[in-house]
Amino acid sequence: MTPTLMGRWQTRLLLLTVIGVPVTLFYSIVYGLLLGNWWSVWLFLFGVLIFGLGWDVLYHLLQQTRWDHDWPPFAQWAAAIWEAIFIYLVHLIFVLLGGAFVGPIAFILHYFTIFSLLFAANHSIMRILFPRWRFRGGQIL
Amino acid sequence: MNINLTWEDPATGQIEDRTVALPITLGRTSDNAISLISSEVSRQHARLEETGEGQVRVTDLNSTNGILVNQEETQSAVLRSGDLLTVGPFNITVIIDPVFEQEAIPPGAVVVRWEHTPDGRTEDVILRPPFTIGRATEVDLRLVSDEVSRLHARVLREDDTLVIVDEGSSNGTFVNGVQVPRAAVGPDDEIQLGQFRLTITPYEAGFDFSAPVSVRTTSTVHIDIAELRELLAEEDEDEITAPVPVSGFPPPAFEQEVVDPAALAGYPSDETVFLTIGGGLGSFVFVDYLTIYGARTEDIVSIGFDELPYGRYRRLCLNSQIPLHERLRSDSGSTPDNIWGFPSYAVREMWGDVTSGRFGHALGLVWNMFGEPTLVATYTPISGKVFDSLDREANRIGWSDMHRMGKVRAIRRTTDGRYVVAYSTTDPANREKRVIFAQYVHVAVGYPALRFLPDLQAYREETGDFERVVNAYEEHDHIYEDLAKNGGTVLIRGRGIVASRILQRIYETRARNPNINVLHLMRSRNTQGQRYGLSHRPVEHHWEFQPFNWPKAAWGGDLRVRLERAGDEQRAELLNDWGGTTTADRPDWRRIVDGGVKEGWYLIHFGTVERVEPGANGRLNTVVRGRSAIGEVLTLTADYIIDSTGLVSAIDESPLLRDLVEHHRLDRNALGRLKVSNDFELTGMRSGSGRMYASGVATLGGPYAAVDSFLGLQYAAYRIVDDLARAKAPNVRRLAGLRSLGQWFKWVRGVKP
Ligand SMILES: Cc1cc2nc3c(=O)[nH]c(=O)nc-3n(C[C@H](O)[C@H](O)[C@H](O)COP(=O)(O)OP(=O)(O)OC[C@H]3O[C@@H](n4cnc5c(N)ncnc54)[C@H](O)[C@@H]3O)c2cc1C
């Protein structure tokens, strides 16, 4: 699927809601019980969503420099890693301001569970539930 | 003064050929005598005019991107016949009128004939001394061989004699068998450089070259019917006969604007709800969607020549050297047997590997899917596997119950708000002329014809030689068999994907017989790939690369949206910006080309062909007007010529489509193809509640670029079937969500939709 900007936004919103929320709920309970931290994972999810809407604009511009205007899998992974680093840095700033600290392993587990499921959904169930999605650059509506 | 301009249209690959009287302007808008529609071309880009001395001058009119003459930027330049003028994505060969052309041959010119003794290759080159000879690209006369030095010798005129001077070559220059540092040479002297034997004679008027340049006025892709019949004989010889009423068929009532069904009594007839014409991949994909959306098989009829939906496609693949084990140029998710694109061909191949224990290969595929197209070459499916998958899907949806073998002659609207189609069945046991009524009609008849370069077509017509000059899409295995046995030289024309496949096949044949050489004749040099916005395409050895035949985003990304939103004219512009002849960036192909260039068995020449004629020993001479500064003329000698310039997409070459457009006075799009709405409807054919649609290459120039591809055919099918659902066609319901999931599971289990 070659995303359009509108398609990126809609797909991000939909998948972070449908996949991100249950996964985060799960981690929220696990980390809450184990580490006593119930809320940080929700902030991560929210951060990925809000900042992501902005990153999508940048990715869209980068696509314009490629002859195919496409966004191949390695770019999807590179973007995911970049966003992970970014959101973790933002988290560290919050820590300096007195927020709760989340260890890198705990963060990576949560983040990459979501991303892997998103990646898999993009390449399978999205195509099946929304047969027009791949022709519309990821746009659902 | 008249001059002749030829260029390849990037959007369609068609050769444009215009003879115009000077002065003229070239530019993007239609008020220019030559309008070149592209965002890289300014409104008024350049002017061509006659100078006081009777020469032709080109001047840049302050354009944004400038002009190139023979690949060099210039503000203004005097053109010689055969020069290449580049304006944006257009490479225009300028042929100046014949009378003027003769004067352009410099006085004192000589004809150098060289022969490569090991294989008998010869060439005639017209040059004016002084000139240089050697292996390097910069010299005037290039002789490519290890025994020739980069700059080997120079020929100059001293008073009235010609003198050859050795330029310190490693292997020396010989005249009549004697090594010389410098010697006078006359017409009878034999010069030897490495394994090349040369003679130099004064150029005389009356040399073949002086034959007048034929002024071509027609569009050059036309193939005459007789020839086409020959070419496609395997198909059905009737395929190509125009729909002339033979003994009342198509029925005389078809002369009417709208046909009254009562007037057709007497013809065997039946009716259906959905009719698709062509029965090829476009029809198959449409029917696949239709049945999955809920239409009943009893309500669907397909009519086409071939029994199998991929019959013609497979034939074209095999002939153009894509054997069943080769990979296509197609995306992994372009799955004509599966409307969801999941599982993709790569996933299926990987699954096959895993279940049969080939884990290494499976891992390779994972890497492939992850890294393409930047880190590794793009994954493409194996052709035989695609056919197998189509067989499975055809079985599942009951294709053979819906498909009839026949040739469609004409399509008409009826007075009761439907359509009627006249066709003859091609079942040899039961050749019938029938009519069928339908409420919804879909046409996907594919490419109307093979493209033949005009000079090759002329040669074949004059000589009746169909063995030595072939189209890459014709059956031509005899060439490789002969080459394997006897060696020889092949001349390839065209530089698209088919040329790559041919070259690959020759390369494989060279393993059996190294005495095979390839001359690749290209219309023009290509050193910088096409540009669009911030991006451009890579080039190597004058071949230009792109994973597929359009930028990928034209299938479903931002370029699809942009094209759909554009107006008619702007669509032509975008298609020219994105189009052009390219091949796939496959590492093996690049190695073959690069190796061939270095080893000397693969030589690239540039120029415009003047004619092709029989040469000595049954070989073929191609007379080429090159574009070196002194207007050289080359004769390339080869045993075989393979025209790899492609297929014709102009709808006028299809009798059925031409009749359709003319009879119903349908609009055409900016590229002269069928004008369709964003839902691929031929809006001019509305008939009561009936609707008619088209997909495939006949709709090029419309809302979608990649119409001639598996995924593009699926795109068209989804738009059409969604439109049918909105029109409340019987049982057709929009597919999404859980119903789509349910249908997908049926696909997995292989049960009827
Ligand atoms: C060599 C080659 C390789 C290609 N490889 C790929 C690839 O790898 N991936 C990709 O996505 N695309 C590829 N394409 C492009 C495209 O997918 C195919 O051309 C595809 O076959 C187009 O489908 P179609 O239905 O338009 O035409 P076709 O499949 O050619 O079907 C049209 C059918 O209509 C029949 N017909 C014509 N006139 C009449 C008439 N009057 N009455 C009855 N029947 C008629 C013809 O006989 C033919 O069977 C390739 C094309 C070629 C030529």
C-alpha cells in the first residue's frame, strides 16, 4: 500500500484506537501491578498518536523525493524506530519535570507490541476488512 | 522549408511523426505548432526557423528548463539533419528536408568501410577527415575490441591525399600488411587495426545515402490487417478482420443508431444481465469481483477468443521470453486471482518454501519484502505460479460456465434500454453468428495490435521475410536455435523491458555459443533519467530504470489521486511526466549489459533508421543516420532484427473499438483513447437503466494511469462493481467489513463465492 497523507492519518487513528487501546490496557494493568505505574503507557500511546499526525506530514514530503512516491517496509520500520526514540526522549523530559520514569525495556515491549501488530494489520486484515483501502492510499472514509 | 520531427510519446510509447513548415514554435500549450504536453516544458519553449543561409536554427524562448541539442545545453544552435533536440521528456529527432540534407554532407567526405574479420560484421561510415579512430567513446570512428587502443589512429587530408597516422597504439596500424607509423592511403589500400579491416573511398553522390529522405506523414504504428493476421495467426485469424457486414452480419439493423430488438428476430439470440467482452485478464478480474459481490453466475456471460483468461497474456509472455519459471514485472500484492491482495505472491511463495523445508529461501524472501526496492531488488512473482493461481480462482468462481469462445463484431444500444452484441462463435464444431442482449456491458479487449517500426514493416512487406525480422511478441525461438548452432549478430530495437528479456535470452544462448554479438540500436542517447518534481529515474548505459511501468504511487498513492482530480489536458501532461520507456532495475540484467559492453559483444548505437534492406549472404543491413557532428551514416549488418518496441494501444487499431466510437460518436480522452468516467463508465453509452464500462489499455489517458496491469484491472473492476452496486444491479452488493472477511475465508477454502 502506498499511503497518501489523508490515508496515513486515518489509518493511524483507526489502528492506534482499535489495536493500540487494548494492547495499552493490557500493559497498563501489567505495569500497574508489577511496577505500580498505571498511566505512563497511556501517555506513550497518546504521544505516538498526536506527534505522529505531524510526522506523517514529514513522511509524506519525503515520499515526494522518491520516484515511486512510495513508502516501502524498511521506511515504515525506520519511521517506527525514529518515533520510538523521539517519544522516549519526550518522556525523559517529563521525568526531569518530575514525571514517572519508565525503563527502556518496558517501553520497548509496549511500543513494539503495538507497532508489530500495526505492521501486520497493514499487510493483512486491513486489506480484507476494507477491500478499497489499498487503492485509496490507506484512506478508509 | 519543411522539416520532419519524430519522437516517442512518453505516455503511450507511440512514435509521433510530423512534417512541418518553418518557422514553428514548440511548447506546452496547443497554440504551438508542436505541442509537447509536460510540466517540464514551458508554454512557449523553443522556436525553429530557417536562417538566411538556408539552415535550420533552434532557439530557446527563455524556457524554464532549457533545451539540449545532442545532449548539450544550448541557447541557440544550428541543427543538422539527424540531430537530437531534447525538450523536457521529449527526445526529438530532426530530419531536415532531403535537398538540404544532401548539401549537408560535407565536401571531401569519405566512406569508411570496416569489417571485423572474426565474425564478418561490417559497417559503412561517412566521415570527413580529419577524424580519429579508436576504442574510446570520444573518437569519431569507434572500433570496439581489446586490440584497438583507445585512440588508435587519425586520418587526415594532406593536399589531395589521405594520410593515416598511428597515434602510438599498442598493436600498431598496418597498411597492406605492413606496419606503418604514417602512410598515404588510397581507395585500394587495405588498413588493418587489430582484427578490423578498413578501406577508405571518397564519398560520391549516388552512394546509397543520397536516396531522398522519405517524408513520412502518417502515424507510424499502423500495422496492416494482412500482416497482423499473419502475426496473430495462432489466435484466431478472424480476430483482426474489420467488422464488415458479411452476408448480413453484423445484422443490417446494426446500421441504425439504436437497434430495435424486433429487427433481430431470426438471429440465434439469448440474453444476460452482465456481459464482459474480451475474456482476458480484464474480464476475468471484473467477473471475479462481480461474483464476490454477489452476482449469480447464471447472470454473467463472457465472450472472447481464448479459452483461458490468461491465454493471450501467456502467449505474449512466452514469446517475449518470459518462460514459466521466470519472474514477471509485477508487485507482490498484484494478485489477479484474489481481490484483497492478501496473501500476496511473496507470502504464498514463502509459505510454500516453509512447508517444503526451504527455510533459507523463505528467509531470503522476508529480507526481500522488507528491503525492497531500495536495499534489494523488488520482489516479483514467478509467471507459472500466477497462471496456476488463476486456474484455481477460475475453477472456484465457475469461469468455464460463464465464458463462451467467440469473436465480438459490434456493440449497439437497443430501443428498450439495453445493449445488443453481435458475435460469431469460434467453436469449430458449431460456427454460429449470434446476438446477445445485456443490461450491463464491460469491454476489455487488451492491446489491439503488435507495434512494428515502420522501416521493419516496410522491409517485411517488400521481402516477405518473416524469419529474420521479427517482433519480440511473435514466436521467434528459431532465432535462438540458429544462434546457438551457428552464432551470429542480432540487432535489437527498443529499450524497454522486452529488450531486457531478449538480451537475457541471448546472453543465456551465448553460454552455448560465444560467437554471438548484439547491436542495440537506440533512437537517442539517454544520460539523465526523466524528472518529475523532486525525483528522477536512474540510468545506466542508456537504459532507464523503474520498478514498474508507472511510479508506484500511480496505483493507489498520491499520484492516483492527483490524476483522478486533473482535467483532461492535465492528465495528458502528468502521463507524459511519469511515462517513458523503462526497464526493471534487476541486478542480473544490469550485469549482462555492463559485461556485454566491457567484453565487446554488446554494442549500443544511436540514430534514426532510414531503411532496412537485404545485405550480402542473407544478412540484413540497417542504414542509420547517426548524429555525430559530421552527419555520419552507418550501416549495421546483422543476421536478425528483433523489434522490441512493444504493442499498440491506439484504439483505432481495434476494429471493434473503432466501430464503437464511430457509430456512437463517443468522446475520446486527451490521448485519443476511450473516454471513461472515474468509475470507468463510457458515459456516452448510457442506455435506459443499462450501463457500459471499459477497462484495460483502451482507457489510457483517463482517470487512472496503470490501467494495463493486474492491479490496475482490479482497481477498475472495484470502481465498476461499486458503481453497479449503487445502480442496484441484480444481487450486486457493496462489499466491506465482515462480509468481505467471510468472502475471503471462502477464497482460502476454495469454495464458490
Ligand atoms: C508481455 C506482457 C507482460 C506483462 N506483465 C505484466 C505483469 O507482470 N504485471 C502486470 O500487472 N501487468 C502485466 N502486463 C500488463 C497487463 O496486465 C496484461 O496486458 C493483461 O493481459 C491485460 O489484460 P486485458 O484484459 O486488458 O487484455 P488481455 O488479457 O489481452 O485480454 C483481452 C482479450 O480480448 C480478446 N479480444 C480482443 N478483441 C476481441 C473481440 N473483438 N472479440 C472477442 N475477444 C476479443 C483477446 O483475444 C484477449 O484474449 C503485461 C503485459 C504484457 C504484454
